Amino acid sequence: MREPGRARSQRRRLGGRLLQANTVGSADIIDKQVKYPDLDPNAIDSAEVADNTLKSADVLNNSLSGVDVLDNSLGAADIAANGVGSSEVATNSLTGADINEATLNVGPRVRARADAGPGDLSSGLGTVGGTLSLPTDTWLIHAKVNAYSTKYDPANEVLSASCVLRFGTTDLDVSRVWGDNDYLGGSPRGGGTMSMIGWATGSGLVAVGCQDQATSSNTAAQMQWHQLRIVAVPLNALN
């Protein structure tokens, strides 16, 4: 009499032996003989894999995604040096606390010059000291210069001078000093420090032009300039 179909389906032959269902164990299988086609899809889960045994070669390239990684589990040791660039950082997300100030190097972007002088101021507006060349940017420019009378002459009581801060052909600011030449008598007293500031966009030369504004009986060329300072800071470096 033939066995029912179900009974036949549960009986298999292995090495000449007739096997019952659920009777094949590890000892019945030659080592390393079970292949991928022998397995049902999704048949293996974490319970079938020994802890800490999977390696890079066991994972298909580019197969892992964000959902495969535990949130907040990656640390600095998991990221290659120089592995994070601007595209990985959200715009305007970094703050001062994220940056080591000692590594910033904006100093060379600040442009400056200094001229000690002295030099006579003429009755016409003339450049004192040298000029400062600036590359294209938006600049905050500050300049200061001292101007003093050089002769004691009671006949020329009121002495004055003015200076203009220029960027290219554009006047950015103007300043003026004046004083009484015979104040306290015996030595020059007129003059002081002129300070100018302005901002400009583009590239060009920064210059300070000064003049002795002698009038009437006050003779020109009785004032000198000293200690010219020009400093230009790119405004983009302050954003």
C-alpha cells in the first residue's frame, strides 16, 4: 500500500538512510556546504548570527542607510579625519562655541600702513605720507594724523589745518584742527590730532590729503604733519 503524499513529503534519504521530518542536524551536513540558494529569503536574523562576528566584507557596499544606524550612536572615532565638509553642516548652524578662536587667521586680511613724518603742510591739499592699496572688498577705513604749528610768531595767532580721507577719488571723511600759536608764548602751540573714518566698496588706493589753512596775515607752511596711521578692515570678516 502506498504511503499518503504528506508522509512521503516528510521522508527523505540521506546517505542511504530514510529520514523523518526535523531529523537532520549539524552533524549530518558537511562543513561549509550550505549555500545561499539553500536558504529561504529572510530566514536568517540576528539570533542566528554570533555577536561581534560580522565584518565589512559581510555587508553589501552602499546597502546601509540612516535607519540601520542607532541615532546618536556615532562618535568622533567613527568619522574619518577631514570627513565632514561644508555640505554636511547646516547653513548658519555653527556658533562661536564650535570654533577654536586660536585657529582663526583673519589678521592678514586687515591692511594698514604707518608713516612717521614729519612733513610741511602747504596751502593746497596734498597727500601726506604714502598710500594704502586695497583689493576688492567692502572696507571700514580709519585714519589719523597729527598736525602742529612749527613756528612761534605772535603775528600769526590762529593756525589751522584740515585733512581729508580718500578712497580713490572719493572723499570719505574730513577733519580739522586749530590753535593759538602764541598761547603760553615762546613755543609753538597750534594743532592736534585729526581722526577720520569711512567705508567703501571696491579696490583702490587710500590716501590722506592735508593742507595748512593759513589766511590773512597767517603765513602758510607753519604747520607739519606727524604720525600718519591708516587701517582698513574688510567688513565681510566681521559677519
